[in-house]
Amino acid sequence: MDGRSRASHALQGTGPAALSGLGVKDLKPWEAARLSNDRLRRSGKLVVRRAEAAGGTTGTGGSGGASGTGGASARQAVAPTTPQSATVRQSPTTPLTATAPQSATAPTTAVPAVAPATASVQGPTVVRPAAAAGTSALVLYDNTGPYGYLGELYAMAAANLAGHFGTVTTKPVSAYTAGMVNQYTATVYLGSTYYGGTVPDAVPAAFYQDALATTHPVTWVGDNIWGMANAVGVDTFKQHYGWDPTNSFYESGGTVGNITQVTYKGQQLTRKIPAGYDGGVLHPALVTGPGYPQVTQLAQATDANSGDTSPWAIRSGNLTYVGEIPFTYVSESDRVIVFEDLLFDGLAPATAERHRAFVRLEDISPKSDPNELRQAADYLYGQKIPYGINVIPVYTDPKGVYNGGKAETVTLAQSPQVVSALKYMLSHGAVLMDHGYTHQYSNVNNPYSGVTGDDFEFFRAHVDASDNVIYDGPPAEDSTLWAQTRVTSALAAFATAGLPKPTLWTTPHYAASATDYRVLGQNFSARLERTLYFAGTLPGTTVNAGRYIGQFFPYAVKDVYGTTVLPENLGNYEPQPYNNHPARLPADLVASAKANLAVRDGVASFFYHPYYGTAPLQQTVDGIRALGYTFVGPTDLNQ
Ligand SMILES: [Zn+2]
């Protein structure tokens, strides 16, 4: 098998238009509701009620136009509607991960139907405190309104990133109590429910006041910053921060425009949102003159149609404001990189500039060509590059798709030449990693052929009429025992072949259930991959297998599942397009590595199939090195 004629299908669901695995069908009405409310606010007609106090003793407060009138209205100190218990998780360390998949190129594709194979998660968890550092982050999110569940998904994305730095606590914003911001190194609030109309403002007055009064960094993302200005007084806000949220809107000239680029630290980052799905970026109304502080424009948004630029993120005093929630429609050179880097300012400002790279060889199985493996090893070893090798310990083709209709299964132990090549690699710079047990599911197309390397192992998927890969949820039999049995079988196959026990894992096609991820966390020191994060995880309620967000990381994180995830943020060399994913060539990988230079201590991590020969590998490595990256081994990534 010199080279290969079919696509690897390795990077599922992350094409330029990929939706990050969010409930696709809800994103459009969510954005539409935002714009509708924003227009009402601009015309002074948005009525914002306060959420009722928990005890019911406080009535609904100030209604009336919350627009620009500065109305330090009758906002009472109201408590939240549904204070859920806080979830504290995470321990120390510094890992990070990356995003993922979900199919869909066409935004009109419905959310994966998903059979909610519900899996319960352990209750609200209090996890061990950070070991070393002492850095702590508070992530506050919205959870009310018709799309309230999106808030938890976004909170998981922010919490995972913050998990690079230390401990993270997540709470619905309604559960905020006075003084809390001062108990954390930094606070992030994700405004995803646009309060107004039938959805009362759930932000406690105490948070509005504390965000202004504290000296600790507060990052406000998206909606409701005007609620803070109204609560503390618009003039007060302006004198404090040099801009006026009550006069800042998502639309300019009656449209959100066509913002396709965000410039940050000299890098041009992409913003690829399908037409009709864009809720816009808030255009902050800066105020200038004596008595107003200087506003630092951290990143600039550019409209592709008009050429107009406006701030994408700004900072003044203790407040950083980001004009949109950046966790949807993410791709490898995306504007989410700005957010990923800005976290350093609040959580680790002394971090020195450092740029490391990582490569792993992918989908190695007992049917791999030992010569191709040795060639890749010789090249990387000659370049003094440490690398990972992702090995599937059992190859199976239950329907004989590539074997003349005759079923075929080959274990590592039955492939002594491959094992010999693997041992050669291990003595020449490689670190062994486990890439599933069989990298396929049962004896069915999932979605392609049922053959090892082609298909999903821990998630079900099919290809729809528009050639999109659609995620269907975990297999019906998914459980802790089922996942553990596959891991145990995989580890046994390595041992039987005389290979060392892998301590790192990559899930086939980057998709598994929350239950599976926890099992993997118990068996491996880290996962090196993109991950799906399911609704229900933060409150510790029943996981909803049909609502999730995919994420990849530019640095190692401790994620909301409590596991260490190492970065993969560039994707892989893929010479052929497949399932509405464009081909991805060395220049594309290098361009994404360049975009990630904006992360001050970031990693450029990609993977490569040895059956493509060493030339594209060499081009990619050379291009990444020329940017100033230094290649390191996988275990270095957690430091
Ligand atoms: Zn794979």
C-alpha cells in the first residue's frame, strides 16, 4: 500500500463551515432572537424585567426601556431564578485541547437526530483544588430562555480553556452572590441569553455592581453588558470604562454586515459564519474626551463587504469586553484564538512567549506497511523530532470490503513485521499512543465501510443525502462497562504483542460519549484530541447526548470531564476533499500554525498518515519550523 487512493476521513466534522457540534437548528433562531431584541433596545422599546428573587420576596423590578437612557432604574438586588448548585471542578495542571466535529457543512442540516442514550453523570461535583499554582477562574453563564442550554455549552468551552491555568468554577450567573469575583483570580461571564421581553434579567444586581467595583479582571462576552451599564449608571460606566454599552449594537446601518476576519497581534484570523446565521459582533461605542479613560482595542473585526473595521475585543480598567461568543463555527485559524490568548492576561500575565509544535503519525494498524512506518521514523528521527505514533491494535474488516468479500481480522501479535517497525520507531523518537481498539463499530457501515481506520468506534454516524457526516449519538450499548471492555481489550493486544503500555489516547474520529470520556480519563494520563462536551455536564444532571459542543485547544487543558487533554489544533494533511470538507494541504496546515502564533504559549499540533509518504510531512514540518516553532514530544505538551 504505497500511498492510498481514498481519503483518510480522519478529521470528522471540522470543515470551515463546521458548527462545532452545537445544536445546529437552534443557532439560527438564537441569533435571530438576539438581533430582534437588539433592534428593540436601539429603539428604546426593549422591556427588561428582573428575575424574581429566589425567596419570592422581591418583586419584579424596573421594567421600562432599558435602552440608552442610562436608567439607573429600579433594579433591586434580586436573586436568581434557578440557582443551581455550583460545580467546582478541575485540578491543576496545564493541559488543553481542541475542538471538534459535528458534521454539517450545510447549516440547514438538522441536528443529529440522536437517540438520547442518556447517561447520568455523578452529581454536582466538588473536585480537588488546584495543586500548585493557585490560579482560579470563575465562569458565569446564562441558562434561561428558549436557548438557555447553549449557555452551558459555551461555559464548558470557556472553562476548558481556563483549565489550562488552574482551577475553574462554573455557575449559572443567577447563582452569583456578592463578593464572589474577589475570590477568584479572574471572572468570565458569557452573555448568551439576551435578556428582555419574556425572558427576565437573571444577572444578580450584585454581579453588575461587583464587576465594576472589583480590581480583579472581569471578561464579559456577548450580551447584557448594557444591563451592567444601566445597573451601575451609564455615566458611571462611561467614566470607568470609556465606552457606552447602551449605545452599542450588533447591527450597523441595519445589518450585521459580513465580518469575515479578525486581526489580533498581527495575525489575520478567520470568521466563517454561514449566511443567515450570523448574529453579529457588538460595535462598542467608544467615548472620548477629558475624564474618560483610554480604551485598548485588543482585536479588530473587518467587514469583507464594506472594508469597515470595528473593535472585536476591548479593554479598559479591569474589564475586557469581547463582542461575540466565539465558540461556534470554529475552524483552525479562527478568531477563537483571540479569546484563547486573552485568557493569559487575566490568569497568567507573566507567561513568556513560547511556540511549540507536535506531530503524530496516525491510524497505524496491524495492516500498515512496515516500510512506510520506518521511512517516516527515519525522516523524523533524522530531524531530531520527537513524535507520537497512534496505533490501532486490532485491524478488522468484518464484511471483507477490502478483502474480496471475506471477513478479515489481524491483531498486532499476528503482524510481527509491524510490531518490529513499531519497536524501531520507539527507539527512534516515537511515543506510543492508543488510537482505539478497532477504530470501527460492529459489522456495519459507521458511516463508511465497517473497516478499521475508516469508521467511528465510540459514536454512531451516517452520511446524509447532501454528503454530510451526521452524528447519531453513542451506540445503544454505550456504558462504562462497554467502553472499559474495549480499552481493556486494546491494552491487552498491545501487551500480547510485546509493546509497552500506552499512556496516551486518541479517540477514533474524535467522537465519544461523556461516559466514554470519563472511562478514558481513568485509563490514560491524557487524551490528545478534539472532544465533544455534552449538556448536563456542569450541573451534574442527566447528560443530553444530542446537545454538545465540540472543541479543540491550542494548549493542554484540564477539561470539564476532569481529564487532561493535549492539543490538536491544525488537523491533518488530506490531499482529497471528502464529505464537504476541502482538501487540506501542507500550506493550509502551516497557515493555521501561523494564526496560532497569536497564542503566546501555544502549540501547533497536527497529525499525519504515513501512507502518504514523507514529502508532504516534510513540507509541513519545514513550514511550521520556519514560523519559529520547536517540535516536542507529546508528554512535553502538558508542561
Ligand atoms: Zn483515526
